[in-house]
Amino acid sequence: MAKRSALLIVPTLAALVAATAALAAAAPAAPAAHAAAAQTATAPQAAPAASSGPPAVTPDPYSDGSVQAGAAKATMCFACHGPDGNSVSPVFPRLAGQNAVYIAEQLRLFRGGIRQNPMMTAMAAGLSDEDIDNLAVFFAAQTPSGLEADPTLWKAGQALYLSGDRKHDVPACVACHGPTGQGNPAAGYPALRAQQSAYVVTQLQSYASGTRYSGPNATTATPNSIMMFTIAKRLSPAQMQAVASYVQGLR
């Protein structure tokens, strides 16, 4: 009988410190403040633009999104992602319980052609900012259902997830994605728990090959892009399979 990988081993303080230090070294520097902000006192003030319709939606789905409105809009997503966000096919990611900030970010990247996928690009093209925020909070409010990990892989995946691979400068996944794979919405780190392992492997491969995002600034498409492009390149195919199996079994 396959064992569930929900049984977690709390990493040692030393492991977490090491992981955090490694992530800090790999992460891009914080962006500089806009120069215009420092020149506000002397720069001439432009005339306010005439109002044309409702104000722009800010990029905070938790403030601007509506679960009820998202439920009505999400029917177009159900065929692939499931009516509750728990996709059955390993080709499609599970969105249930994913943090809304991450979902909204990725939908905007699809809409802008920075993250390319023929199906998702077409689906996102007609979405307004309001639609995106509504969909994001709807799927974030759904409950992810558990999956089973491969009994031959999850222990190796657990070791990598909790402790990393110091020999190859791979930090522990737990430092960003949390001990139960719930991610970190404030930092923009996605939830991984109960995600389809085949999908996770595909995304790690895309990061490793540099094709996750496109365009001249692909490696900085998101605040955490450089970190994931760097880490994925250091993972072996076997490590990708193992850690993907482990997160699939997280509850």
C-alpha cells in the first residue's frame, strides 16, 4: 500500500537558516525606489486625466476580488481545472487553495503573452483585471483534495524539500513553500500541496530550460523568477521527479 507523504519531519533550525541564506543569495536585489517619487516636490504636476469608466483594479485580488463573481466566471475553467479547482488530469494544474496573488499574477502573464500556452493565452486574452481578481479569489477559496505520492520516490523528495541539496547549492523548498506546501502569499510563493506531480515536473523543466516565460526579460518576469530559474537548473531529473511526488502527497 502506498504511503502518504503528509507525514512531515520538521527541519532543524540549522537547515532552515542555511536554506534562507541560500535563497537570499539567489534572489534578485530589491528594486530601487522610483526616481519620480523623490522629485515630486519640484516636478510639474500633470493635469488629471478625464474619468472614463470605473477606476483601474489594483493588483490585490484579496481586496478587489469577489468569490461569488469568480464562481460565475470560473465555469469556463471547470473543464480543465475541475469545478472545485481539483483537476483530474495531470496535464492541468490544481488551483484549489492556490494563493490568489499567484493566480492573478500568472493570469496576467498569460494575458500579456509573457507566459505562453496556446490554450491559456486564448482564455486569458479576454479577461479584465476585475475578472482575474474574481477568478483568483474563487479558486483560492476552494479546498485542495489530497493525492498520493509514489511510495518509491517520496522519501527522497521529502529530504530535498526539507533539507535541500547542499552539494549542488539547492536550498530547501520548505523555506519558501512552507512545511505543508501552502506557500507564502505575501512573498508571492505559490502553494504546492496536492499539486499534480507530472505538472510540477513539467514546470521545473521549463524553469531549467529557461522557457517558463518568454521575452527579453523572461528571467525577471516575476519577482521570484531568477530564483526558480537558478534552482531548477541545479536539479537532476531524478530530483525533479522525487520532489514533485512528495508535494503531490502533501496535505
